[in-house]
Amino acid sequence: MPLKAIVLLSGGLDSTTTLAIAQNEGFETLTLSFDYGQRHRVELDRARTIAEQMGAVEHRVVTVDLRQFGASALTDTIEVPTHRSAGEITSGIPITYVPARNTIFLSYALACAEVMECGDIFIGINAIDYSGYPDCRPEYIAAFEKVANLATRIGVEGARKLKIHTPLIQMTKAQIIKKGLDLGVNHSLTHSCYDPDENGIACGVCDSCLLRLKGFKEAGALDPLKYRA
Amino acid sequence: MPLKAIVLLSGGLDSTTTLAIAQNEGFETLTLSFDYGQRHRVELDRARTIAEQMGAVEHRVVTVDLRQFGASALTDTIEVPTHRSAGEITSGIPITYVPARNTIFLSYALACAEVMECGDIFIGINAIDYSGYPDCRPEYIAAFEKVANLATRIGVEGARKLKIHTPLIQMTKAQIIKKGLDLGVNHSLTHSCYDPDENGIACGVCDSCLLRLKGFKEAGALDPLKYRA
């Protein structure tokens, strides 16, 4: 019987590639998405479609109200920055930072792992393009893995240690795109934009769109998405 | 100006005593309660009353849907055990265990700490009476504190390290009750029962009531609560 893994799936390019990697490593995958009042709610639909089309055995959506903690352009009404250079995008803690978001998401994944008796969690975080997020660094993940093994029945009593997999953590966006192409990821299903229109069409000028477009260019590949700008 | 601390407040005896300890140490307190679909919802009202009466500067309630992760008598419809001996209550992982609950709660407290620029979090967990919960042990808290400092702006850039305070972790229930009496805690406001009736009257026979009653007896004090049994 294949081992089960939980994959955090936002419907973006990184988490979708992470799902493909987990499946390529032989895991039976359960995908977990978070409805945290994000402005770009189209990603929840994309995540569900991706989970179905890629054959996840189960897809769950957890509602998490992060808006009460404010302080982020992804959930508040403050403006998403546009047309920034790569240097501007990757320096400092970004305006799109949501406080403790990855810790909250990984905690839910841990609850899910405990209930499903599943010892592997995959998360598509990346320390290269988003160096400003403190909770995207390898030392953070190592510390959380320790918490996971101390906090849970499966960690304390299980035959194997609980593992947090971060296969993309040291990859550039171009490498992630190439990896996805190698594994047959359908990039047209993935979503990156911080500020899509009501039809889900990407803006092409927010930090996330700019990093994606730059990644495709560097990978020598064509981004199948439509953009309004 | 006094330092601010976040105190996780369930409205129970332990968390209320923890709030009193934080205030006694000079912290200005912000209390945080969780609505996680618990069967004993009376505790949310008690928590609010306690926060007000004890002068917390702010009280927040975070909605967390743990029911989707099942596996616990506190959120499911499985029966709460009654009339058990102290030995039965404290051996093994209890039926009232909620998967990864403390990790989820501490993650929200961390988000709150980040937004409020507050470096101190108090949680009234206890390793003596609830030895069966893996996430009530000192090594678990130490590991989470490390995560907290790696995960957040305040941990990475702040002048002081973020600290998770667990003042009750090595106390017996009787010691917690005595400490509360010393600090003027109004025990009649606190709630412990896993299975209160519609008026919030405690059953007197669930594990939590039994531990509370045993604690008051050992402390040589009278429990001001009414019980139906």
C-alpha cells in the first residue's frame, strides 16, 4: 500500500508542482486548501480543479479567519504593489506577508496528519524568491518538524518520524517551472496573481505575476495563462 | 509602559489562574479564546466575563473549526467518560484529546503577537494532571518557542525573544487552586466541566470535574461551583 501524504495546495504554481513531486515520489496524496478570506478567491476553485485532475484521493478546504489579524495586502483592502523590479520584490518582509500564516497552515496540516495517520506533509515554500518571509526558511521548517513530532500521537508513538517536505525550498522560479514541465504539470490550471479580475484573469503587474513571467522567460517556456496587462 | 502579553483563556480554572499570574507579573493582558465547536460552549461566555472582570485590555474570540478533524469527545458526539478513577484519567492519551489543538491555538496566538507587537504568550497547560496529552510537555513548549522566534518578524527583528510562558506546567491541581486563591481569583466564575447542562451547571462526574473536585479537596478549599451530581 502506498504511503499517504498531505499536500498544502493553494492552486498556485509552487504548490501544484509540489503535488506533482509528492505523487512522483509514490505518495497517495490528500490535498488541503485554506479559505482565509483571501482577496484572490479564485485560487480555491483552481485548487479544487487541480486536486481532481491530478488524482488526489481527497481534497479538504479549511476555513481560517486571518482577517482579524490584519496587517497584509492579501486579506486587507490596502493596495497590492505593481510594476516593481525583482530587487524591490525580494528585499525586506513584503507587504503581502500574513502574520504566522505558514505556522497556522502547518498546524492544521498536523491535525489532519494525526487524524489520517499520515506521517508526511508537503509544502511548496521557497526561500529564494520570497526571502523576506521569515517562515519560508529551512531552519523554520526544521523547528516546525520538531514541534510536529513532539505534539502528536503519530510523532510520539508512530514507527516513523513525521516529516515536513519542502522540495522547492532552494529552487528558483525557473527551476520550479522546468520541474513542473518535466512532471507534466498543466500550468494553465495554476493561478499566481494577487489581484485577478472577477473572471480570474491575472493582472500581469503584481509581484507574483512578475515573478511568474520572469520565471517562464528564464525557463525558456511559454506561460499558458492569459493576462490583462 | 507595561509590557503586553497574550493570554490564552478558555474560562477554565487553569487559564484563569494563568491570567492572574500574568497580571501579577505586571503584564498588560490581551486574552484570546477559541470557538472550536466545543460541546461545552458555556466556557466562551465565562471567558468573556472573566476577561472583563479581571481587567484584560482586550478580549478576542477566534473561530477555529476543529470538527472537520474529528477524533475527540470534546467536539464529537461520542460520550464523555464519567466516574473514572484518577489513575484511569491520567493514563494514556485521553479520549478528549483534540489533534494538534495546542499547536493550532499557539499559532493563532503567534499571529496575534505579531500584529500586536507583543513578545509574551501565556498558556495554562499542565504536564501533571494531563500527562497523556503530548502537546502539554515542557519539551513541546520549548520547540514551539523556537518556531515562534523563527517564524515571525518580532522574533527575527525584535529586541527581545518571544517567550511562551507556562506557569502551571509543573503544578498539581491543588497547587493551581491555592495559587489562584493567593492571587484573588474568583473560582466561581471558572468553568471546568466537559458536559455541562443547558444552564452551564457542571456534571460533577466527568474527568475534568473529578480532577477539579479532587484538587479543591487536596487544597483544603471549598469549590464554590454548583454541581448536578
